[in-house]
Amino acid sequence: MVTATPIPVIRCRACGRLGIPPQYMCDACGGCEIDPAEIPGHGRVYSHTTIRVAPDAFAGQIPYTVVLVDLESNLRITARVTPGSEDLVDVGRELIFDRLDADTGYWFRVVP
Amino acid sequence: MARSVSVIGIGTTAFGVLEGKGLKALAIDACNDALKDANVDRSAIDALYVGNFLSGVLAGQEAIAPQIGYQLGLRKETPCTKVEGACCSGGIALRHGYILVSSGLAELVLVVGVEKMTHASTEKNTEGLAMAMDHETELKTGVSFAGLFALVAKRHMYEFKTTPEHLALVSHKNHENSINNPRARFRNKVSLEKIRDSKMVADPLRLYDCCPISDGAAAVVLCATENARTFTETPVDIVGVAQSTGYNSLYRTPNPLTFDATVIAAKKAFHMAGLQPDDVDVVELHDCFSMAEIVDSEDLGFFPKGRGGFAVADGLTRLDGKIPINPSGGLLSKGHPVGATGVGQVYEVVRQLRGTHENQVRNAEVALTHNIGGTGQVATVNIFRRH
């Protein structure tokens, strides 16, 4: 297995539920103490698309691939695929976590 | 004691590219049309609800409800309130009007939905519409709404063998339906080939799988059912109103092939009406994308999950089918002036239940309208019955 950077997530201090940040309270138990946490940096493509007409701020980047990725711990995230391997993206394809960018969110790469 | 509520007047502008008409002008045209249809003087209106999404971003005008109320010359005692829930805004506005009349706090309520979009660029509209996403997460990725419904489509195809042809057939049906609708944006015949070969927007969704940016407004006048006959010979009763809350993003939706908000709103509205999906004669549902019509038709209970695309291919949703869906042309071909859409659907089904629609469904007695905001953050289902 390719070594991957862990994915930053959040965990409710009261019930331990994991989530995608930001969350201001736990939707499961109502707890308001939310801590940073990590999960393994592996995922699988739940679904994918290539954006060819983009919102204004992204118009210079078309075409680009957006994926819904199934992660460990029953989490899922909408994310971008790092350019170079988009052609290999398909439902069920294994991905590894690339980075979390403050402006553009989570990025993944296709496992070759 | 809750009172029953009826629609006693309907009004609308055309939906489309309405050059030279601004947001307020459109709303006022629709309101005056509805007041005339209801034989009600503006001075008798006890409250105004405005369904609108992007008046500030696209038209540069906030406080839109009192702006419209003032220009209409409503009484100074009359509260004028905007409600917003992205593409669901119109459906929500209707429900608020219903509640006010039902409670007895108002006798006559005017509900208008309006949006002005076509003066702005496609990119500006795409950016504005995308503001209905969670801006701290999903919006950041650059996914468009077409992209989100493309993600739904790709997975629906993977799990249920839905095909791009099914999507094209939804669009084709709705374009065929709107040929007869004088209020529709698109009235020309569009071939299946043209739909299949249109430009890819977000794979597998092509241009004709996406609803067109449009201008428009629609309005209705509501009163208590017990008084409806004093205004009109053809009142239409609102027998079910429901609004629900889903998830704030597609990735947080447990099963992205089912919009729970629609399922829940439908269940509540059917329960309130004492009806079930089999009782519905005509439907106007939220086909912002061809894929959405397929998912909505399943979530509302008209077809089992996964069979919506096949139902379209079998002709079940055509005008002469088992359950006619979007005889108006729907969002795909009548157009989607976002805030106007939900009220525009009510306009269409009231004509159906009055027996005066250009695409009349024979003996239509029960109709359903449905909106979904974002990717299922909010949904409304409203059910209507011939008086």
C-alpha cells in the first residue's frame, strides 16, 4: 500500500464522532467541544465528474475533475483530483490523500 | 383552529429572456395579473410573501419584499417579507402564505416568486447559484451545481444502469411539452440528436440536461377555503404543504442518490392531504437537471428507487402517461427563474385543476408541486385539489 499523508478531520470530544471540518457542534450528540483528528489518507471514488463550465473564480482551470470520495470511518468528502492522473478516475478507483488547501479544500491523487 | 386554504387567483409573466424588465417590474406584473384573476383589490391584501434567491447578487436589490409592496401600493399595515431557500424559495413562500391564512391572522395573502438573471453572464450566474452550497467546504472545490448533479448521475448510472439516453429523454419530453406553453422559455422543437450531441457541461450532463438561466415572476392569491367561492367560481384547494431540512452538502448526504428532504416533505404532505402518490394526476417537480427529475420522481414515491430513468424511457411520465411529469416543460424547458419557479409551478397546476391548461391532463383532480434547494438542503412538497 502506498504511504499516504493522514487526512485532517474533527472529532467530537463527547461522543467521538468524526466529521469534516468545520463543524461548530456535533450534529449527533449536541456536544460543542470539537477537536482536530486524523484518519488514514486512503479513499475510493464514490462518483466523479469533469467540470467544463465553471463558476467565475474557477473558469481559468477548466477542465478539472471533482470526486466524491469514500473515506475510512464512514466519512465522505467532495474533493479535487490533482492534475496528471484524472483520466484514471473511475467509480471504485483507489485514491490517496494529497493535501488540504485552505482555499480549495481536499485534494487526492489516483493510485497508479 | 387551522383553516383550509385555497388559491383564488394566479398570475405570471412569461419565463425567458425578458429584456428591459427588472426584478421589481416582473414581480409587479405577476402580482397585478394574480389580483385581477382573483377579483381582489390590492388594498385588501393582508400580507405579501416574496420567494427570491439572488436579488442582491444578480439584481443589486435587497429588501425586495417591501420594495415590491410599496410599488404595488399595499396598505402600510401589510407586512411584506422575503423568504429564501435557494431554488426552493417559491415553494417556501407559498407555504408561509398558507400558514398565515390558515392561522386566521390574515384573510388575503399575495405570494410572488421572482428572479432576474439573464442580464448577468453565465459565469456570474453559476457563481451566484453556487452560493447555495456550503461555502466553507463544498463550494471551495469549484464544483458547480451541474457538477453535483453530475456526481449523482454517474453513481446512479453505476448502481441502477440508468443511461445518458434516459437523461436525454427527460430533456426531450420536457422540451416537447413546452412547445404548447406560451409561458415557456423554449418553444421550438428540439431533436433527440441535438440533445445527445450538445456541449458537455459536467460529465455526463450536457447543455440540454441543464435548466436555462431565465427571468420571470409568478404570483398567487390565497384565502380561506370557506370564503373562496365569494371570489371565484374555480378555487383550487391546498390540501398538503410541507417543508423539510436535509443535509448541507452532497458529501454529508448519507445516500446521495436519495434526497431525504424530498422523501420527508412528500411523506408529510401526503399525510396532511390524506393521499398517496397513486392519487396524483399531474406533477410539476424540480428538474433543475435531467438527473434531478429522475431522482425526484423516485423520492416522491412515483417509481421505485433506480427505476426513474426507465420510467421515462417507457413513456410513463409523458402527458398521456401513467403520471404526467412537468407538462409545463419544467425547469429544463419552461425555464428556471430561481425564486419564481415554485410559484410558477403552482400557476401551472392551478390551470390544470381548473381544466384550462394548454397541455391539459384529462380529468386532473389532484396535483403536486415540488422544489429542492441546493443538493437537498431544503425541500417543499405542496399538494392541490380541485374544489
